[in-house]
Amino acid sequence: MFEFWLQQFINTLQLLSFYLPLSVAFAMIQAITRRIFLSFGDLAMFGSFAAIYVCFASELNGDSDLIAGLWSLAAAIACGGALGAVIAKVFMGKKLLDYPLAFMIASIGLSIFIEEIMRIQSAGRDIWVPPLFSGLSIFELHGQYLVKLSGITFMAIFVGVGSVVGVGLLLKLTRFGLHWRACAQSLKLTALCGINPEVIAHQSFGIAGALAGVTGWASAISYGGASFSIGIMIGFKAMFASVIGGFGTIRGAVIGACVLAFLEVGWSTVFGTTYRDVAVFSIIVLCLILRPEGLAGIGHERESEAQ
């Protein structure tokens, strides 16, 4: 049984590589806007297509699987970050921020727009690429059950977790991080200190978009394909993860992503995948009812000028 549960732990880490960067992306924007931006799932989907196309072109060029994987990662991050920066120009306008409902509805409209654009360009088909590191295992344990950590799973876990660690260090050790934390506490006081919150918000959107690109890349190379329809579901799950952990906090987003990955793998292991999403969303709703401030127990008594 040890081997069986060890394999489920590896599966949880792989799923965490999808949800963790995207949950942190949601939290970064929630913290400084006090709003929920619902389009990051489709930014991840956009990044997954960029990753697949670049990976396929790199393999046709005769590059190794490692080089193809790195090029596709760079493409997904660049496309996600660039799209996030462009979106910030529209969504960080003072008028839109003044109306929370309009902000959320506009983000839903943006999601539909991105999804339709990708549906048209892919002719409604899933786009596939030959799997990277086919047959390569980083670790195998033979016992009552076979435990296997494939090369592509290891790469996805390493990049997904590493990207969040990198952003955490960025927010903790750099001047931008200091300014971001100040904006998360109070936009008015930050502005009085000579810091432009709008600039920090634009930069945050770019970083959050890049994190969404990491999620898209991890999904694309793990499953070997991209679909225009994945954005809504993965986006909602990651958004709920960031909220149940603690609205607008990086620590809460990490906790929420871990809980979500554990719930999905645990339910699939015990009960199968048939009612997995129904069960997971039901548990998430129950968590929000019982603990609306989030699992991290962080209250939100910050001021909110936009309300």
C-alpha cells in the first residue's frame, strides 16, 4: 500500500503544478484590486496553445525534447505575460475599478472573447504534439504497485512549483515586492508615499499573466495537447482555490491550491472520476460557508477605496 499512496502523492504534485501558479496569479490581482478577475484561466489556455505550437516547431527543427520543452515554456510565459500587460491597460482604468460588478462582467466577456478566438484559429479541434521525454523515468519503485515519476511529470512539477517560489522571492526581496505589499495594504497610503499604484498594478498583471502561462505550459506538455475549452474549468478551480485559502493572499493561494489538488486526487482514488468535479466544488462551497475568511484564517479589514 505504501507504493500506491506514494504514486497518489506524485499525482497530487503533478496536479498542483497546474493549479499553484494560476491560484497565485488570481491572488496577486485580488490583493491590489479587491476584485475578482475571471480571465486567468483563458490566459492559461492561450499559453497552452503557444506552448504546443512552439514545441511542435522546435521538434520539427530537430531540437531535443529538453530544448523543445524550454522553448515552449518561454513562449507560454511570454504570451501570457504580454497578454496580461495588454489587459491591464483596459481593466486598470479607474472607472472600471469603481464598479465591481462591471469589472467582473467585463472579465467574463474577455474570457469568452479569448476562447472564441482560439476556437476559430484551431477550427474547434484539440491540438496535439508528440509527448516529450517518452519512456524516460526519473524514479521507479517496483513493489505491490509500480511507482513512477516520468521525466515530463518531474519537469512540470519543478517548473510549476519553482515559478511560485520565484514570484514569492520577488515579492519578498525586491523593491517591486515592497511596493506590491504596500498596495495590498492600502492604495491610498501607497499613493501618498509617492508610489504609483497603477504602475504596480500593470506590472502585477504582467507577472500574473506569466504565471497563467506556466499553468498552460504544464497542462499542455503533461497531456500533450491544448484545447480552447480548458480555460473556464481550470480557471474557476484555481480562482476558488485562491479564495478558500484566503482572499488576496499568496499564502492563502498556496494553501488553497494544495487543498484542491489533494481533494481531486483523493476523490478520484477512492470514488473514481465520474462525480469528481461535483464533489470538489461542493466541498469548496462548504468551506466558504463555514469559513468565509479563508482556510488561512486571514481577515480582510483593509480599506477598499473603490467601494
